[in-house]
Amino acid sequence: MARFLSGPLASAARHSLLLGAPAPAAGGMEPRASCLPFLLLLLLLGTSGFFQSYAVEVDVKDASNATCLYAKWMMRFLIKYETNTSDYKDTTLHLSSSVTHNGSVCGNDTQAALLAVQFGEGHSWSINFTKTNETYQGDFITFTYNTNDTAVFPDAKRKGPITIVVKDIMHPVQLNNVFVCHNTDFVEAENVTQIFWNVTVQAFVQNGTISKKESRCRADTPTSAPTVPPTIANVTTASTTTLSPAPTTAPKPVENPDTGNYSLKSGNKTCLLATVGLQLNVSRDKPLLININPKTTSADGTCGNTTATLKLNDGNSTLISFTFVVKNASASVQKFYLKEVNVTLLNRLNGSVISNADNNNFSKWDAYLGSSYMCRKEQTLEINEDFQVHTFNLWIQPFLVKANKFSTAEECFADSDLNFLIPIAVGMVLGFLIILVFISYIIGRRKSRTGYQSV
């Protein structure tokens, strides 16, 4: 059976699922690299219901009443849906104060463990875990939201339950280890962003006792990187010191972002390489440039034969994902290209979404499969009227990486144009010099002949 204990935000324990705060859940999230500490968040949640969320703590028991699956997490869902006027709206779905746990399963050597919860007006979420002789990991996340819930989807065009299934890329965790990730993680698929944080989970618990050994996600690992301000990372603004009298000075020009190096692995092999400097241009209330800081940015994502996604999390305040696909998959000559970019700005104090923008109609950065794409020049990706992503010193290879190195690069038009112009310019200069020398030679010969004839 499954027993739900009161979480740190509740006042009493009970034999039913206790939900907690508005955010991320991690029924078995992998040691991903996309999160930051949330001590202040826990304090705030512990003192008020301001964030309208609940922390979930689930203790699943086997037939002998011993714990076999344990999880405690927080989660929230950002959903884009179509309205009756054919427009699209963003809405946020939180866990409610009443949750059930029908269908949770302990699992064994031949059967996957399943953590399942149901909440609100017909919404449900689950994750299954499989194990080997030495490790366990999450495999699939299944999320169902019901657009008949008019409080969350007041004017949805499509009515009824909608289910999405996402392959979880959780890295294997040693058996008898509990996986912990306090920082924020997110999973995107089909107009839904699932946000998780404060995750503690152990599947296939041995001897009914939660382990004291922890496997931490990369984002929780201490780093020597400088502390990022608590709102938006690397915002460049002009200083406004008021001294009397003060000379008028021009605003400090915005510097280009630092270039970061990112990679993804599939097993022990590198499957995606990226080098890029990133800058956001946000134009909602007032123009704002945000430089993504590589020192505080972690990389996560998925690699596949025809689709690859790179997810970057800068200091738990800016989430950016790039999705690449292979076109002409059945042709003998195949190319990849950038198809989709998603940007989410988060409030670092509580994990709430400040803004979200997505464009899945790109056809950029194309190169032959097996090669890489390079563009040293600044490029602009138009997400929507409010968001732009500027890239600098880009070098990307999302497929067929060999020996952890970039393959031969196909350069962007701007770089190729420059490469053509330089030799052309040099040739023109040399040609001009040759013409000058020839003209000087002709003039010199004429003068020498004139002098000879006069003698």
C-alpha cells in the first residue's frame, strides 16, 4: 500500500498523500544539471500559503508493511493551450490540497516500480522506475491534465483529458542510495513544461529502510562560481548615481556574453557538443538584456537518432532549450537543423514562472549529419515579439559526435561571406599594386627613351 506522510509544510501526519508547494516534482529525476538552492523558498513556504502549492511526501509499503518506494518533491506545470478564439494562453497548474495515490507499485526485479498521484479536477502524474543489478532509474513520466477544469482552463477549445508521455533521462542511481536534488529541474514536451524541485526519491528500498547514502544531482554539487543575484542573472544596466553636480555620461555599452562550453552524454559517450555565448533581449515592460553566465549555467537534455534537445539552466532564473531534428531522414544525404527554442524566466526565490516563450518553427543552423555548424558572428533568434536570443561564437554538433570532438564545421553565411571577402580584398590590393608598378615602369621607360633621343 502507499502511505502519504505530512511534509515539512504540513502540521500533521496522515495515511494519505500530503501535497506541498507549487512547483517541481521529481518522482525519480535524474542527476541533472539545472538547479540552485532553495533554503529561502522553504522558509517562505513554511510560513504561509502564498505560493498556493503543496509538497508531496509518499511512502509506499509492500505486503509486509515495509517501505519499498519513497519520494518527497515539489512540482508545478506550465501549460500552453488553445482557446475558443483560436488564440493560445499560458496557464499554471499547481498541486491541490487533496491528492490520491491510486496505482503506486513497489516493483521488483521483473516489474517496474510506479509512483502515481492524482489531484484536482481529473489531473494525474506518474513516473516508473526500473532497476538493474546495481542501479535504478526513472524511465517514463506520464502526465494527464483535464481541460474540463475551468478554473485552470477557463476557455479551452479542446475539452477533456490530455495525456503526454516523456522519456525521463534520469541518470542511473546506485541501489540503496537516495537521489536528492534541491535545485529546479524541468521537462518540456507538447506545450507542457513540468517543473520540479526539492526532490528526494529512492526506488526499490532495501530492508524497508530509507538509505542515508545520497546521490546528488550535479546542480547541487558545490561550485566555486560566484553567487548570482537573486532575480535575473547578469542583467546589464546603466548606473544611475545622483550626485550634485553630476556630469552627464552615456550609458555603459552592453558587453557581449562569455562563451560557454556544454555537452551531453549518452551512457559514457558524448552525444552533443555546444560552444556558444548567449544573450536574451526581453522587451516586455522595458528593454532588458540578460547575459547567460556559463559559470552558473548547467546543461541537460536528450540525445536521439533524429531529435536532440539541449537544456540550459542559468542560476535557476533562466531556462533555455534548443531542439534539433534531422530532415530527410530516409534520404541518403541527411541534414540537421534547429527547429525549436524555448525560453522560461523564473523567480529564483520561489520557482514561479515570470515569462515563457516558445518558437517551434525555426529552420536554422543546418548542416550535414556527421558535421558541425559554426557561426562566429552574432545571430538573432526571434522567439516572439517580446523575446530574442542572441548567439555569439556558436559551434554546435547535436548528432554523431565522435571521440568527444567537433567534426568538420560548416560555417554560416556571414562567416563564409567574410572568408570570401578577405582573399578578394587582398587580391584586389595586390592587383592594384601590380598595375601601379606596371604604370611606373612604362612611365620610366618613356622618360629614358626621351632622354636618349634628345642626346
